[in-house]
Amino acid sequence: MDCPLAVVPSRIRHAARAAAEPSARTMSDNVTTDRSDFDAVIAAADYPVFVVTTRADGRQAGCLVGFTSQVSIEPPRFLVGISKTNFTFGVAMAAEHLAVHLLGREQSSLAALFGAETGDDINKFAHCKWHPGPAEVPILSAAAGWFTGRILERHDLGDHVGMLIEPEAASPPPAHTDALRYNAVARLKPGHTA
């Protein structure tokens, strides 16, 4: 049986009531296959955005990313999705390490630099303060917090490649930092479309 016995009677009562009373319907009763509905769910989550930087073959690059997640507690692992059309993608594919920067909600100008500009046209690092960090990966001085990690695996996920990293060094944000989130940068015109 896939649910506790005590739950079954209440679910049966709820289903009967929902059928008789439309106002008692649940969200799951409104299932659609419309892509915009999926997009609305994700936008409502309002995930934090990060800036990822890297270095390889004498080049450095960085971009704003929204597809990220911690995927393991022990051992610690973090997944970053980088668009295949992005300048940073080419550098990251040759890199051994990434830096992942958490931005505070007041850092929309840093998000705009790394999200609305492309490394094909400008050197983003000439327009912000940074310093070499572990493994010589660029660290953005203004970031609220950051961590660096070794790239363990790369996975083709469609229009993005997921880079699984093993965190190695970190600088935590100040207590009570409010992260910059997707809805605050959603109107940025990306340097490259995904």
C-alpha cells in the first residue's frame, strides 16, 4: 500500500466533497500540460541567482546563472547549469574549477554586468573589483559570499551543461544576507540567449 491506512478514509471523503463542491478542489485538480504553467511555477519559486567565474587556458570568464542547486549534503556537491551559447561555457568546459558567488539583493548592477553583457564583447573583469582565489579562479570582491570547487563531472542537460562541483574553499556571507533572486533580474536582456 502506498499511503498510511489512516489517510485513506480522509482522502476518500475529500475526493467526494471536491466532486460535489467545486470550491473544495485542490491545486492538483487543475493539472495542465501548458508550458507557461510550468514556467509560472518556477518563477514563483524565485530562486537565488549566482555569478559563476572560471579560468582556463589563459582566459577568464563569468556569467549570471539561475540553474543551480546543492545536490548532496555528504559529501557536499553543487550543480551549476551553464548555457551552451554563453562565452563562459567554452572557458568552463576547459576549466578544472569554478567559483560560485552569492549576490545580495542590492547587487543588481553586478548581476547586470555578468548577465546582460557577454565576454565575447567586453572584459567583464575590467569593470569590477576581483582577485585571484583558490586555483587562480577569479573571486568577485563585492559578492556577499562565495565558494570554489573542483569540477567533478559535466552532464549535457539540453541547452545547458550541468557542472557538478566539489566545494573546496568558501567565504560565507554576513548574517541575514538577503540573496538577489530571479524576479529581481528577470527583465535583464541576456548577453546571449539560452
